[in-house]
Amino acid sequence: MMSKFNYYCLLVLFLVSTLGFSQQETSKWKAIFAVGLNSPSQSGLIEPFEAKGANFPTINLGVQHMFKPKLGVKVDFGYNRFSNADNTLDFKVNYTRINAQFVYDTAGDFTFLPIEMGIMLHAGPGYTMIKPLDIYRENTNSYLNAMAGIELHYGISRTVSLFVDGSYILGFAKEFDPVIDGAGSFNGNMLNVTVGASISLSGCRTCN
């Protein structure tokens, strides 16, 4: 006959393995949404155009899949709008991008963080599309990019976490030739700072 001690050991083992599996399942697929500010590099603008240092909005949408507990991938779409600084030539630019990125979950690497908090690193290639507005709308541009960033997450439930993300997008664009093609357009790098939510799309049948 099984002793009470062995029974309780098996029960604890079952609960730990079940909870561990559930947490892993809820982390496999996630939807990501974030909004914030952007800051384009001034070197991506021809003179005398000058952009504001901080512009709104930046909107990021994505889907993330973790194929290992600490390693995954995500595909995300970003929309940014920026405009001229005060007392400079008027212009507005729509900057959109799509990126495929590797994701690294640092869980366990920073033991000083509270259990509700975590740090995610992401980086990968993508494609940028530039669409000037108003009178410069013909000066469109597109080029490859590489994006890297860091996210600080705070879990509010098993399926939802809030985060702050800082990302830098390096553009691999050619110089404007002729230079007039750069009027009201952009061929530079971009800094994004956003706040958002990560929502589980998997393993939620028993989530409260």
C-alpha cells in the first residue's frame, strides 16, 4: 500500500508539472500591441528639412511564438508618423515597417528582478516603407532595415503582461540621387519608445 508520504510526493509532482506545462503553453503564442513615440535621425533628412525630436504616434502590432522556453521568433508591423520641427519647412512622413525578429527571454538570468517582472531581447531584419504626405507625396522610398530592442515586462496575470519597449531601427538606404528626391522624405534610422501589452493566444482553456 502506498504511504501517505509517497502519495503527497506524487501529488506535488503532478501539480508542479501541470502548472509548469500550463505556463509554458500560455507563453508559446502571444499577440503584441504597443503605442508610443518615435525619434527619426536628422541625418535621414536633406537640408533644410528638420524633424521633431519626439513624434506621436508609433503603433506596433505583432505575433510571437516561443519554440523553446527562452528562444522564439516574432513578426511585427510598425507604423510611425513624424513631422517638421517648429520654424522649419512643413512636412509629414508616414514610416511603416515589417520585421521578423528573434526573441530571447532572459528569465532566470537576472535573479534580482521580482517574479512578476522579466526582460525580453529582440532583433532581426525587416523592410521599411516611406510615404511623404502633402506636396512631397511622390518622393516615396523603401529599404531594408535591422531592428533591435529590449522590453521590460510586468505580468498582471498568467496570460497578460504589460511592457515598455525601447527599439532602434537601422536603415540600409541609399543616398537620394538626385537630392531633390529627398524633399520631405526620409532615408535614415529610427528610435522607438512604446508601452503595450502581450496577450497569450495559447494554453488558456483553464486560465482564470
